[in-house]
Amino acid sequence: MEFKQIKQIVDLIKRSGLTEFQLEEKDFKLRICRQGEEIRTVLQGTTPPPFPLGSPSSPSGSPMGTPHSPAVSPAPAEKPVDESKLVKSPMVGTFYSAPSPESPPFVRESDSVNEETVVCIVEAMKVMNEIKAETKGVIAEILVENGESVEYGQPLFRLR
């Protein structure tokens, strides 16, 4: 697995609110745990990692990728998010913002929505599932990219 792929996984975990992620391949095992804003990465395998685990910006210059130390600096503390104003994914799948690649997106930022407004599609096991807002509000932020994999309970939209 390449560094770019691991960084994408870490970024996804930061955005999604997942607390743990584990991936196993032949002779490679990646486990990422989140405790608050701190993310810990554990790499195990018979082959050396494809990138240096130390950080050039670490103050002591010591490696940061040991199994019990953080591999990524914690993000700055964010203000609490009102959970009632989030549209979350009801399933694991692939997020689509429009009914087809040629169509305009279901919603854009600053669009008003109500309980019955279809805001996106989540594809799961070759089934296209229309996701409704289920609450009134205005789209303040779209939290995922078109074609991105989403997890159960992952916030997709923030409303105001």
C-alpha cells in the first residue's frame, strides 16, 4: 500500500467520525484507531513500509510511527456540530450527488430542503438508494465528494 492511499484513509477517518479502521492484505496489516481528535496508526507486515514513518517536522526528529504513538498530528479542536442538522448515510456504499453523470446534482450549497427532498444516492450492492433530507433546512455544506465511499452514519450534508 502506498503512502498516498494511507493518507486518503486517514483523511476519510477524520471527516467521517469513524473511530477504528482495519485493513489486511497478504503480508500487510493497517489498523487506525481514533481517540478524540488523536489518530493512531499501526502498521504490521513482513515488508517494510513504502514510506518513512518519521515526520520531518517533528520537533525531536524521532520517528512517530511506532505502534503506540500518533502518526498524524491531531487536528485543531473544532466547535461541536449540531447532530440534528446533519444528513447521515443510512448505509455503507458509494455517494452520488446526481442521478447520472450528465445530470445536475440533486442539491447544492444554499439550497432549501424539506423532509421529502432527495439529496443524493448511495449505491449499495448495485442498488441505487435515494437519500432524503428527512428534515427542513438549508444545505450549509456538502461533506463528501461525488463517487466517494461512505460508511453507515457518516455525515453527508450539514444543514442550517
